[in-house]
Amino acid sequence: MSIIVDRVNVRFGGVSALTDVSIRLDSGRVVSIIGPNGAGKSTLFNAITGLAAVSDGSVRIDDTDVATTPPYRRIACGLARTFQTPRFDPLVTVEEAVLCGFYPVSRAGMLGALVRTPAVAKEERDHLAACNRLLEHFKLDDMRDAVLGEIPMGQVRLVEVARAIANQPRYLLLDEPAAGLAKPEQEMLTTEIRRLAETGVGILLVEHNFALVRQLSDHTVVLDRGAMLIEGRPEKLMQDPRFVEAYLGASHQDHSEEAAR
């Protein structure tokens, strides 16, 4: 069970956003995609989820080529994602937003929902109980009735992650989920990502926080200007001059001192 991106190219007009990029995400593993701004990280997510057209190469989910499959059908393949800039209705409450995440896995048909059959009522109770567990995991239970437009962006990101998990995905793509989070919230997010991976969910993570990448990643891919620069374990990457130049730059000393602790 895996997502396999094989020599994918994405072009916008005459500009190559991705060039011959290949990655593999297996069930239960955490793979990180890192690189400077404009490296193509979010474009890679969009290619996997169907929001960017692949001009060459293939994207396979569990041996099914989905390179030309529309985004909504990729959800049925077990795919869920968050966005670098969260997408949300500012008037929806935290609880309502997370409950929306259960819609793709709901078995209730339109007629059953209208007459509210016993099976539909039970499914609603089950979803509400699962929603309550997610709110508790992400420390959002005290703000369940708050509308998204009135809470800090860090909490909105956590709501988006919780909503994506509600889809019960086999593969979860997280685009900078720790941005704007305080350290306790980052630690909580780290715990939740580890818990998901232990249940068999494959997690693809785009993150600028290299300390978080080091804590979580089984494998890390570095992109630079739309192409793969280097890949491997984070600890080994930190010793590679190409990685230092492209990613760490002037902050390399700080990362080196942290790694030595």
C-alpha cells in the first residue's frame, strides 16, 4: 500500500514547476518534503491530489494510476490533505468544521438522511463521538462552539488537520501544519502525527520547521527549484553540503548545535 510519484513534471505555461520528481510514501511511514520557498513543495501536493495537471510521469495510489483522475475521486482512494493557507468558512464553528470531514465516509443516502432512519441516527452519533475524540486530541474541545473566523490561525490549522483525519484517510498530506503554532501545540501535533502513523496511515509532510522534521521523518526529500536535490534521513542530510547550501544556509550553525544536544 503506497503512493508512488514517478518522474513527475508539472508545467505552467513555459515554466517548469516540477521536473522529474519521484517519491514513495508507504503506509505507516512519515515522509517529509522540504526546501526553500518556491522549491515546488505545494505543487507536488497539488500534483498528487489532482489540483495541478501532470504533464509527464505518473502518480499511483495503491497501484492505481490517478494522474488524470479528478480530485474528488482521489479522496475515494484514501487521500486527504491540508493546505498551506487553510480553506474554511469563517462563520462555521470548530465542531461543524470537523464534522464536515466525515461526509466523504458517510454511508447515509439522501432518502435515509431525510427520514433519519435508525442507521442514519446511529452513524450521526458515531461521527459525533469521533469528532469529540478529535477535538480532545487537538485540545480544541473548549472552543468547539467558536466560529473559525474568530480564533487564531494556529488553531484554524489544527481544525483543518482534525477535519482531514475525520476522512479516515490511508494517506494524509499535511502542508505546513505547524506554522503559527506555539511549542506546546507543536508537541501535541507531533504526538498526533506519530499516533496516526502507528495506525498505518502514510503521512506526507511539508514543513519549514526542521526540528519537527527531524523528530518525525522516516525519510526526507529536499526539493530545489522544482527538482529533487537530495533525499535520505534528516541526520545524514545535515552533513551534506548541497543540503546546507540550499536549505540551512546561514542557520546551519544553529541546527548543528541543536543536533549535538
